[in-house]
Amino acid sequence: MPQGLQVVKSNHIVSASYRLSVAEQRIILSCIAQVRRDQAVTDEILYSVSAADIAQLCQTDQATAYRDLAVAAERLFDRRITILFEPDGSSRPARKRLTRWVQTVDYIEKEGRVELRFGKDILPFLTGLTEQFTRYELSAVARMTSAYAIRLFEMLAQYGSVGSREVSLEQLREWFQLEGRYPLMADLRRWVIEPAVAQVNEHSPLQVEWLPKKTGRKVTHLQFTFRNKTKKVPEGTKQDPKRKVTESELSRLARPGESREQALARLGVTVSG
């Protein structure tokens, strides 16, 4: 598999609700990284990934990659995703679309390879994107072994130029499809948040810290702050509390239907000249 492959997703997908195992994530992300963005793409195009590709990408042994690929291939067809469309300023109300990641999945056992076609409703969120999208190198998540860590990294990468993001526990549970698991904050912290943050810190370009935020006595939100590991702030330097972003970055970070002023207020940023 070529080096430097990039994953590009609409922010609708980054903020969608779904559950994929690590092996399933690796297949989906490897195929997304192959989507051409310089030509028309249809749902007839097959994307291929092999156990050898996964083993090389994730620096794992090929026997494990072969086993995981076989299991993931069978389960991928049934995996669904719920995409939220927020009000866009018109009379159209918010709505949720329930669809599938793929329309077909072929597993070629003798070659240890999967070929898939993305669902027709998914492709518009992967191609022809000019605003409100998130981009990162596939290698940034390749060695993660927690599906939650991959999702957390994407959530933070979406706000990469801001350096912070506050998420409600309710929204996090919805995005991660926890469905009643880890109802206690202590369990959520132990089994989801802390392992995910640890893996993002270990394997990705981001260095992340987080704090629980309470409403009254109850933890209701999580505050994440992060920076690129290659960009160190000199000691004694005061950071501008109002981070600056470009107009194109603001457009990418804005939620569907959100006005420019609403996005500026929510993100706590200003637009650079």
C-alpha cells in the first residue's frame, strides 16, 4: 500500500453515529484513502485491501491481519451509520439518515483480500468535498488498537486549527454507539476515555489532555485540549485565548446549517486577515 495515503471525510461522517471494530475501521479507512478526488466516482468502483496491506500499515503480523480481515469482511455488510442533518436555515427540519457503509463486500480467501463498493448514499461524503471536511494521514491511526481512539482522533482532527473541543457525554455516547454500556462515569473513564486518549497520544501526531466538566454535581461534558507534537509553545509564551483561523478553515469547521457568527461563537475563534 502506498505511503502517505490520506483519509478525507465530510464532517457529517466524522460526527455520525456508528460502531465499527478496529479491523473494520482499518478496512473502511484504507478504502476511503483510495477514493479519487480528481475525477467522477460512482458506486460501481471496487476498492481493495489485503491482509498484507493491513499488516504493513499497522505493523502487525500477517497471520493476525489475515484472520481479522476474514471476520471483518463478513460483518461489514451489516454495519450501519446514522448521519445527522441539522437545520440549514430553511424550513426543512433536522433529520437523521440511517444507511450502510457498503453495498457489496467480496472476500477472496486465497488472496487474503477484501473488495468492496461503498454505498451510494455514502459516496457524496467522501468525494468532491470543498468545505466542511476533515483530512488526516492514514498512518496517524494505523497502529491504534482501540476503535474509540480512532473516533476520538477524528473528532479532534476536525477541530485541528482550534486546539480544543468540548463534547457532551450524551453526544459522545451517541457517536460511539455505547447503547447503555458504561453508565457510570468511572467505568466510561476507565474503559473508553483514558485508553482512547492514551492511544491518540502514543500513536498519532496529537498530544491530548482532557478534563471532565460538571453541571451541578454531575459530569456532563468533556473538555479536550490538544496540540501537534511537532509544534511546541515556548515557555512563558501566553497563547491568544482567541485562536485565529482562515475563512476556509472556518467553513470546514462549521456545522451544517450554522451561520458564520454562530460558528465563531461556538469555536471561540477569530478570522485572520
